[in-house]
Amino acid sequence: MNFAIGISALRAAQFAINTGAQNVANANTPGFHRQRVEFASRAPQNFGGSFLGAGVDVKSVNRMRNQVLESSLTHTISDLSGIEQSLSILRQIESQFLPGEGSLDSSLGRFFSELARLSANPGESVARNAVIQQASTLAHQTNSIYQRLNGIESTVRAELEIQVNDLNREIADLVELQNQIKRVSVQGAVPNDLMDQRDRLVNQISEKIDVHRFEHLGDGFALSLGNSSVSIGVIPIAFEAYENNDGALGVRLKGTQREVPIQSGRLAGLMEAHNQTIGGFKNRLDSFAREFIQQVDQQHAQGVGIDGGFSLLRTTRNIDFTDLPLNRAGLDFPVASGELFISVTDPQGEKRTYSISVDPDVDSVQDISDRISGLPNLQGAVDPVNGQLSIIAQPGYRFDFTGNLETIPGLADFSGTSVPRLSGNYTGSSNRELQFTIVGSGEVGRSENLLLRVSDPVAGVVLSEINIGRGYEAGTSINIIEGVQLTLSAGQVNDSDHFSTPLVAQADNPRILSALGLNSFFAGSGAKDIRISDQIQNNSRSLATSRNGDLADTTNLLRMIDLQDARTLGENQRSFSDYLDDMTTDVGFQVRSQQVMRQTVSDLKLQYEAEINAVSGVDPNEELININLYQRQFEAAIRVLQTMDQMSAELMNIVR
Amino acid sequence: MFRATANHLNAQALHFSARFTSQLAVHQRNISSGIRLHRPSDDPLAFRQASSLSSRLQDLRAERFTVQDAQTKLNFSVSQLLNADQILTQAKTLTQQGIQAFSQSERNALAIEVEGLLSQMKELSQSKLAGTYMYGGTHSSEPPFRFSDPSLPGRTLDVEYRGSQQASRAFVGQSVAVDTFFPGDEIFGGPVNGSKQREATVLMGQTGVRSGSGTDNMLGRATLQIRHTETNFTGGSGVAAGTSSVGNDTIIGSLGRHSLQVVDTSGDGSAGWVSLNGGPPTSFDNTMTNLQVKSNDGQFVFIDTTNIAPGFDDEVPVTANGTYSIDGGQTTVPIDFSNNQAVFDSITGRFINLDGSNLRAAGEEYLDFPGTSNAFQVLHELVLDLRGSRKLTNADQAATLDRRLGELNRISDQILEVVGQQSASLQTMRQLEFQIGDFLLSTEEQLVAVQATDIAETVLRMQNDQNLLQYTYSVTANILSTQLINFLR
């Protein structure tokens, strides 16, 4: 009788019951794979030519797993983690653009509404202050959002460093675990639980970085990270976060310049958020602010407040180099080639309009200052310390950039006693020059065949010939062209005498006023530093609603209101409001898209987990059934042993 | 066969429980707040639409404000201008009464009434609404008109318009702007309109001067003084200007305009008779150095007859020179007897053109420049005319009052034209306000439709999600309660 058979059965059943118990105990342990005991019949022994089995052995305890599914799950975990990271940051960005009364878009709309309201009562200080207050709110909101995006960016930078440190620790743990597995394996054992831990750790790592695992028969295991650029061996590797010269975040092997291209996981999400998403929205907000500042300032600069022109103006924007050409002078806004018109009003209220040419490739701020000094009754000066350009009028004189019609044109080539005067507002859309030539000699309003020829000297076209002799009432207005009127006082005029005057639709084609910050509404040049200029903040009368200084003149205000519909922003030439809407809608779409992706990937993960669970998960009922089975086996083995024992006793009785 | 474990069942229960609970939270938020768009990601396209509608609402509210404000101003202005027209109507009635009046005292009483109307008109022109002058155009910070006494007696009121020629404009949306503060110069009449409405200059007097061929630019009214400076006698008659001739002869004329017939009846130049322009003969002798000789029409010259040629009997052509002055004698210009001589007013720098070819006598001419006076000046001129400040003939006075009537009609038409324009603007404003009101309502409705929660739909969705959550709990509880352990005893 071979007791060994029964004992082997007893032991096998006990082993199997223990394995089942282990399964039940770890039914809810994350990463645990159920284990199955593999039995094998012992090799038979020869008993007189017959082979008889020698019992049962526990051949192995196997983890129930599907390698392909688990690899897919690891990828999915990495994708999901990256998506959730991106989504979390996007939702923070989205929070900056929440709708409602306090939104940027709403403040922008209210700014233009206040301008429209002001047009009804341009002299009311309450209405003027309301515009300034609303602009201040808009500037503050723009600035706050920009700063908060900066804050999110800083948080992301810090979070990246934390995540990289965690990753380094997990890699170190993994390497240690792998070494343990190897040591155990060398002893011929199968360290299922250690391998479970390793799988769990791999999935944890995949939450941070894309992971590619290689498993071979036996215990072959390898792991590569960051688009397979780095492999983990027996020595732990470490990463570090860094910021390049452009301010972009990256991850590289610690102590080297080797950048790791990370495709998914939380690190990828953080880097993408920092380098593209947040930066992109900051850039867009800044573009909005820059364009808004420049457009409003440009229009504002070409008007005057209700106190009229200026006796002194200083630039308020940054000028790094006053002696270099404007396009290299470090100005906040670009300057184009063109002409800047400056009107000078004398103490008697008579106005002359002059122009200076501006070529940003050649002219420096000092050159512009010199040209201004070359104009009658004006002086330009550049402060060598702070680079500020000042324009100063002679005492009693004032200047502005309205480009208004001059009241009395230059009369160097006009010898008669009659004095021409211009009035009205030029309503044309482009700058031009008019030349007036006397045809015939005689007395205005009295002589026969006395004409005034109006021509465009640039186009070489005669526009009209107007009777100024008998039939014309000296001193009364003659409509010339597009809102321009001329009067000739009584007196003598001589044949071929002539004078010309500029008609200015755009006083600052080079846009140098906003670039330098002359008579600006805003200070600063972008989202980070936008604010109301001190001059406007301190004195609402300086708000340039007018083009002639009259209390109720709204011509410049109406031009500022027109900016609401101006389409100047971005490649698609969007209005300010549309641009903000685009930005807000984009963040909404991005959040929405990430939400959908999260849902999809999350469902995929659930599916993978379900399928893995179908293979590796512990079903307590199943385990109980198996335990019941092995319990029976155990009981049967005991019965076998008892039977053998009784048989042995019977034999012993015979012997006795 | 798919092997489902308790863990799998549990994971599914958690997954779907979380999903439905999350959806229920969204429904709860949407129903409680009444709004379904809380973040751009709730519905990016709808969010954009809502944002656009909100902006439009803000714009419409601002437009409604400016339209209502413009209406207030237009209403006020129309009311003031109708009052102004009422004043002019009363002035016209008083003018008619002046034309028909029998006595100067009656006209004086009418003048006092017109003075009252002038004061009212002045007050109207300086109307203010909320501290801002209505009729100064864009220059509305100070009184648009400044009135001062006439620069010379008999001239019209001195009125300086200090406002601007441009109306203030308020934005009412869609690149449309309406006038809010109006140029008073245009409304109450003035030089700007004068050039368009100037009529032929009227000269009232007996000097024979006429309007020249040039275009005058003096305004209102003026007095032309024609003064004698020198009389010359041609030929060999021996007659010379008398000692009182300069400044006292009343004749003015180029050579030959006037003639003096000299007849020496003594044959030695010691006595005879003279006749001016065929008038009655006046006897002379050779002792007279300042003999006054009158013509039939009352003109006279002073002559010296001490050197009459013996036996002279002939017509002697006379040249009588003089000066023009349009500024009360402050400046004078010698008369050249041309048909288009300019005479300048040293006070205003303006001038008139005179035809002196038929000039025959010194004296004063009263000049009217119809179509160049504003409402205040016309009323002031009416006061002067009713008071008879100029020595006009009855016919001239009647004609003058008749012209004033025409001027009042012109100003009244002008004001009514502006009233008509403003009333039309008011009508447009009212329609615009209605339109804006409709747009506001429609935009608000659209905004509600876009961003408000559809309660019925949301409740149904919520009920559905709630049911699913309950099913999840129920089915999970049922499945998990069936355990083998319950059967192993």
C-alpha cells in the first residue's frame, strides 16, 4: 500500500484550497490576478511489469491573464490620464471665460454701449466717467484673466516637476521589483504576487508617461517609455523637467540634454497645456488686447478732449533706442511709412495743418523730433534719459493730430488783398491735396470773368471752376468738395495766384501716434499691462470725443464707436467681439471635445477592465465551488488514507 | 461565454451610478438656475449665439437710451421753435397793424410790443436743456448768441453767433447718427443763409445813386451819406464857387449833370441873372461872392459872380464832386461817378457797390439788404421802422414795413422748415424706438430660447436618468445578493 498517493492527494487539495483562499482574500485587490493550481500526475512506478501511478503533484500556480488586453489597458490608462489632465486644465481656462455680467465679452460690449450713450450727452462728466470706468473694468478683466492664465501656467510647471519626481520614484520601485522577481525566479519559483505588483506599478507609470511593455515567454519583461525612447533596465533611470529658451516645458533624462518625446499620460497633458493650450490662449488674449489698445489709441490720438488741442504732449510708450530707425527702436507697436499731419492753432484761433513724412526703415525718434521742430511754432525734444519724445507748442499756440481743415492756407503764392478761408469738415475717405488758382484779375464779388479754379495737383485734374467775381457775395461760403467750404473776403485777386491745402481723412497713416503713445487712451501694450492712461484717468475732459474741442462735438467719438464693427483681428479679420467669442467658443469646444474623448476612452478602459476581469478577476462563487471541490478531494484522500490504514491494521492483525 | 465576476458587476454599477448621478447633477443645476448654459462647453455653439445675443441686447439698450434722449431734445427743440414761430406770427400781425396805422403814436405802441417779442426770441435762442445750450451746434457750452447794440445809430442789432455750424450727433446704432444739438445760425437765419437769400439792395433817397453791378455783402441795413466837396464851372463865364459852396451845395454830379445858365444883361459883367438846371432866374451883380441859386427841384449852389465875363450869355456845365460814406462818416471815399464804385464799411469790412452815373444831389440814402437779417435783426429793424427812425417818405415806409413782413415770413418759413425736419426726425426716432423695442423683445426671447432651460424636457430627461439610476441600484443589489455562500450550509 502506498500511503504516498493519498498524502499527495491530501497535499494537493490543501494547496488548491489555499490558492482559492488567496484568491478570495484578494478578490478586491487592485491588480491582483486570480491564480490557478495546475496538478500533474506523478510518474508511475513499475510493479512487476505493471505501471502504477504514484499520486499527484502541484505542477504550478499560474496567474490567469491576457497579455494583449493588459498591454492595451496600459495604453488606455496613459491616454485617459493625459486626457483628464488636459481636461482639468482646459476647464480652469474655461472658467476665465464664463458667461455673464462680469465676462470679458460683456465688458467689451458695455464699453461700446457707454460710448454710444456718451454720444447723446458728450459734455456730461458722469457719462464721460462711465466710459472711463467701463474701459478700466475691461482693462482690469483682461489683465486679471491674463494673470490667472499665468497662474495656471505656473501651477502646471510645478505640477510637472511633482509628476516627474513621482515618476522617478515609481521607476526606481519598478527596477527594485524587477530585480526581486529575477532573484526569486532564479530560485525556480514563480513570484506571482510580485509580478502583480509590477503590473500595477507599470499601470501607475503609464498614468504619467506613455509606456510600451515587452513580455516574452518565461519571465522576459522589458519596458520602454516616452515613445520607446528610453528603456528601463536593472539600473533606475531618472527624468527631469526643464524649460527651454522659448519658455516651453520639456522632460529630459536627468543630467543630460536628451529630450524625451512624451506621447501620452499626465506629463504629456501638462506639457501640451503649458506649451500650447495656455500659451495659445494667452497669445490670443494678448492679441486682442494689443489690437484693442492700438485701435482705440490710434483713433483717440486723432481727436481732442473738450479743452481742445495741446500745448505739451509726451510719449507714454516704450522707446528703447531713440537714435535707431523706428522699426528697430523697440516700439510696442509697428510703424508704417506715411505722413503724420499736425495742426497748429495760433492764439487767434487760426489753424494751419502741416505734415511730416515717416519712414520706419530710416527715421529714428530723434529724426521725427527734428522734423517737428522744423514746423512753425512747434518744438520736438527727446529726453536722453528716458527716451521720451515731447512736443511743445510756443506760448499761446496749441497743436493736435485731428487733421482738421486749416482755416487759412499758406499764402506764399497769393499776392492779392482778398483773404481765403477754409471751413467745414472733409468727409472724403482718403488724404488728398487741393490747389486753388485764380483765373483773371480783379475784385472779389465785383469784377467780371473772375474765377477760382479748383484742382487736384497729384491727379492733375481740374475739379471745378467757380465764379468769385460779380455774382459772388464776398465772405460767403462756397462748397468746394466733400464738406470743404471756402470763403474769399472782399479784395483784389491776381491772375495765376494760387494756394493749396491738404484734405486729411487719416491724420496718421504711419500709426506712429499709438506706437509712441501720444494722446493715448490706454497705457501698456498688451494683456499683461493694459490700463487707462493717467491723463484720461485723472481728467475725463481729456477723453478725445471731439475733433475740434467743442463740448458737443462727437465726430471722434462716433469714429471710436465704429471700432466696434471694425474687422481687424486675426487672419479672418474678426471684430473684437467676434474674436472674444471665437476664443470662448474654442475653449468650450476643446473642453467638449476632451469630455467626449474622456467618455470614449473611459468606456474603452471599462471595456478592457471588464475583459481583463473576465480572465483575471476573482469570482468568489467560483472560488467557493472550487474550494468545495478540493474539500471533497481532501475528504476523499483522507478516506483513502483511512482505508489504507484499516487495511494495514488488518494485515497487522494477521501478523499478530 | 463572457466570464463576469462580482468585481465586474461592481465596477459596472459604480460606472453607471456615477454617470447617471453626474447627469442628474447637471439637470438639477439647469432646473434650479433656469439656465442651461453655465460654461462655454455646455454647448459651445449655443454659447456663442447667447454671447452674440447678449451683446446685441446691450447695444440695443444703449441705442434705446440715445434714441429716447434724442427724442427728448427734439421734442424740446420743436416746442421752442414752435414758440419762436408763434412770436413771428405775432410780429407779422403787428407789422400789418403798423402798415395800416394812422399815427406815429399808434406805431410807437406797436414798436413796444415788438420789442417784447424780440426779448422773447432772444431768450428762446439761448434755450438750455440739462445745462446745455440747444442751439449752439457742437459748441454748446456757452450761449450761442451774443447781442449788442447797433454799431451805428439806425443800423440793425449786432448779433454774433458763437456756436458752430455743425450739429452734434448721437449714435443710435447700425452706423446711424441723429442730430441732437442744432446750429442756431441756421435756424434763426444769418449770414450763412443770407448768401443764398440775398435780394437786390434797396436804396431809399433822392440823390439819384443806384445799386452797382457788383455783389454787395453788407448785412441788414445801412445809411449812405453823400456829401458835397467841390463845385467847378467850366467855360469862360467867370462864375466861380461861392464862399459857402464847399459842403453846402446840394448838387452832386459829373460834368454836365448840372448846368448853370449865366446871362450878363449889363454887357460889362456887372449885373444879370443865373439859373440852375433851368430853374427860376436869380439876379446877380458883380459884388456877390456867395449867391445861392436854386433849381426847380430844390437843389442849390453858392456862386461867386464878381468876375462875370462881359456880355456872357450861355449854359455853363457844372461838375459837383462829393464823397460816399457808409459808416457814418468815419471813412469817406470820393465819388467817381462810375456805375460800380465800391464803398467799404470800416466797422465790418463789408462793402456795397454803387452806380453814381445818375447821381445828382447830396444827401442820405437809406439802404436795406433784404434777405440778410436774422430773426432778431428783423424784429429789431421792425421796431426801428415802426418808430420811424429813418426819414422815409410814407410810400418808402409802407414799402419798408412790407419788406419786414416778407422777412418775417422768410424767417418763419425757415424755422418751420427746421421744425418740419425735426418733426420728421422725431417721427423716425419714434419708429426707431418701436423697432428697437421690438428687437429688444425678440432678442430677449431668442436669448431665453438659447440659454434658458427647457424645464419640461429637462424634467423628462432627469426622470429618465433617475429611473436608470434606480434600475442600476436595483439590478446591482439583486445580482450581488445572489451568492453561493448563501446556499452553502
